[in-house]
Amino acid sequence: MNDSFTLDRRNGKIMGVCAGLSNRTGMDVTLIRIAVALLTLCALGPVGVVAYLLAGWLAKG
């Protein structure tokens, strides 16, 4: 696990946010992607999309 959150653009699909979160936590990137998709579709809606974009914009890359 890393000490800080950084984007992982090499293993990322869109911006590398989920891959970076996977590197940070040690969890499988597929599980994180499924969780983000389900949360965005079922619970958060457009707030989830904005949060994803902000994480990609504010994180170190």
C-alpha cells in the first residue's frame, strides 16, 4: 500500500481513479470498479460522477 493517493493511468480505464484507489487500499480493482458503478447508478447518481471527476482532477497523477 502507498501512503498517498495517486492515479494509476497505466492500469486505469477512464482516468485511473479506481486503479489508484486499488493500489492505495490493496483491494482488487475489479471490485472497486463494480462498487463505484453500483453506487453511482443506484445511490449517488450525478453526485457520484462529479465525485469521480473531482478525484481524477485533484489527485496526483
